[in-house]
Amino acid sequence: MVGLRDRLERRHRHAAATARLGATRADAFVLWALMMLPAIKHRIPGVRDRPLRVDVELRGGRHRLALADRSDAMTLYDLFVRGEYDVGLADRPRTVVDLGAHGGLSVLFFRAAFPGVEVLAVEPNPASFERLRANVGALPGVRLLHSAVGAADGEARLDVRGESWAARLDAAGAVRVPLRRLDGLLREAGVDETSAVLKIDVEGAEWDVLSSLGAPLRFAAVVGEFHPRLAPVDADRFFSLFEGFEVRRPAGTDAFTAIRTAG
């Protein structure tokens, strides 16, 4: 009971902090409910299968967003309350490459953190990609790509069961999506890695994506999550890719930040 009570109290604190991002009381209530009562939305006919429209006040100003489920509300908390992707860079990057852009909340975060930055946002889940398009597709300097990223070009299957942020590559997945190598995407987009921030949250495919680039990595910074329960290698093997980087890994989370220190 103590463990359950602690989890509920923590969720309530997170929900209350996220609700404060709402532009009105009604928006604040929607954000709170998505965090605290996620199952309710899926039981309301006509609501469960479509996003909710919410106005929020973020670092980059006011935005009207399409939010699908608790994962979107949690992403708001992680980015705009907890600052999960805060990157201390001496120079503003030219480009952010956002792998696993989900509904575009990370795109808004990086545009607020680095005004004027160009963003290449990549998302494989068709439903999430539609929210990505709705939320940030009209913003200047933002390019969208519907694709998964992995170790080879081709086609992959995506498992889209569960919350929207948990979509992952799986041979038994029901949804077929394009699959691209990251180096090809960077070349086609004209991205200079040395002046780019890479954000990677691809539900276990992190090793395939980065190891296929070869060593050493040349990005100015890499932020994201490493999912040890889904990845084919352990954390020591994965983080061995970051030679010449200062890597920070907050306790109790899969998140990491890596800042290049070597030229």
C-alpha cells in the first residue's frame, strides 16, 4: 500500500505540474485528466479514437495541440517541466534531427531552446505522424518524414499497441512502414553532423541506428533515451559509441545527454 500511495502521490504531483501548462482552466483540467485518468478517454464513444485539442503555454509561446493519450501529457511534463532534453551548448546548432518525434512536442521544445533552428522530425507511427503534422507541420524550418530508422534501408513492421509513444519495430507488428538508415537521411537533408543535435527515442532501435553510422559520432550533442529492456546490447556497449562525449545519465530514468567534447 505504501508503494501504491507513493506512486499515486508522484503521479498527482506530475499531473498538477503539467496542468499548469494549460492556457485556461479547461485546458488545465484536460491535461490533469490525461495524466491521472487515462482510461476514461478510451471509454467515451467518439472521443477515444481522436485526439483532444488543448491550448498550452510553453516556452515558445501559446500553441493549440492535438494530444492523443497519457503519453502526450507525460511528454509535456518531461520536456517543459522536468527539462529532460535541456542541452547546454556554447553554440546554437544549425539543425536538430528528431528521431521518434511522436506528436511534435519535442520539436516545439527544441525550437524554443534554439530559436531559428531547423528541425528534421522523423516518426514511423502513422497516427502519431498525423498529430505531428497537425501540431508542427506548418512551422517554418520544420521538415517531416514518415519513416522508421534502423540499420538498413527497406521496410519494417511496427507494433503500435499500447500508448502512442511505445510504438516499436517488431517483426510481428501489424503496421508496415518505410525503414531508412540515418546516414542516408542526413545526406539527403544536407545535415552537417558537427553542427547538429540528434534526439533519439526509438524504443530499442538506438543501437541499430547509431552503430550503423560507424565511429566516431560527430554530432554536437545527442539526447534521448536508451531502452535496455528492448535493445540488443547492454548499456556499457551502447555508451561505448560516445567516445569524445561527456555523457550524463540521470538516475532512475532511461534518458541521457551526450555533449561532444573532442573536435
